[in-house]
Amino acid sequence: DGGITQSPKYLFRKEGQNVTLSCEQNLNHDAMYWYRQDPGQGLRLIYYSQIVNDFQKGDIAEGYSVSREKKESFPLTVTSAQKNPTAFYLCASRPRDRSTKQYFGPGTRLTVT
Amino acid sequence: GIQVEQSPPDLILQEGANSTLRCNFSDSVNNLQWFHQNPWGQLINLFYIPSGTKQNGRLSATTVATERYSLLYISSSQTTDSGVYFCAVPSYTGTASKLTFGTGTRLQVTL
């Protein structure tokens, strides 16, 4: 959906290197989320943040780290501790109201060799 | 945690045909989202539907929360409908909400 940008679209890294994926939103949404998608699979939650300077682990947080220093930005770092980092990564955001509706960015496809 | 199952896993249709996709969930929910993931990976919001029926052009969705399922109807399918359809339901930790996704239905519409 419009208003959420992820960069870059494709990213290639060598094994053992940390890599940071960018997610920016201009929707003034409070909550932001990171998901991972493997080929032929659904989305799994990595980390989420309800407000600035606060975030929680999702279902598959091991090997990942995040920060939330600004409302509009929620970068995800894939560390060398992540055993299978090659995947499609999607960022989402949600407004502060009671709705649980999430809006998604276009995704970053990470390949680690 | 809540479990979400979708059926069928794969569906091939000829252009113009109708189809019904199903989403079952294991616990009561107060809303549900349907998404279409296009061939480039973009997740497009189709419906946000707590209960009842909503329609948007050739697509409509019905959620029966008391029976823990939702249906997505696609009528007069077109090749541009191809892709993967996901349903997702929320769960809560305090005031924080997060979505649990089903495994999706992969739809291919042929000429």
C-alpha cells in the first residue's frame, strides 16, 4: 500500500555479514511490523513495535535485531547469527486506533550466499 | 496461539470462472483481513471484515465469526487475479495486536 517504502528491492550479501533493511512510512502510523516469507509459505512475524523506543519479539526473532528511534522508521538488521537469512522481508504499519488492519510495503528480497 | 488454515492450497481456473476460497481459524476473532499477493510480492489489502459480507467489484468476502471461518468469492476471474491469497487474523498481547497468517491459496487463472 502507498506510504510505506522498503529499500532496496533486492539485496545480496555474503554469508557472515550483517545487513540492514530499511522501512519508512509517512502514514503517521504508530505500530510497525517485520515479517519474513519463505518460498511457498505464509508470513511469519519477526519483530513489532507499538510506539517509538519500544519493540517486542515476534515468533522468529532469533538472529534479527530492530530499532525504533523515529515514528516513521523501523529498520531490521539481519545478523550473521541468522542461520537461513535468504528470504523475502515485508514491513507493515498500523494506525493507533482500535483497528488491527495492517498496511504493507513492497518488500525486500534478500539473498545470502 | 491461534491457528489459521486455508483451502484449497492450489487452484487453477479458466478465465471467466468463479471460485471460493476458505479460511478457517481456531479461536474467536473480532476481525479478519484478506490479502492478494501479486507476482512481484506486493501484499494488497482486499478486505478488512469483522463479520458479515463485503463486496468490492468482482470480489466479495463473508466472515462467520461464530463458526470461525471466512470465505472469499472471486467471480468472472481474470488473469490478473493470479497470485496468492492470504487471510490473517489478529491476536493480542495487552494492547499490542499482531496478525497470524494462513499458508495461502495459490490461484492461477488461464486463458
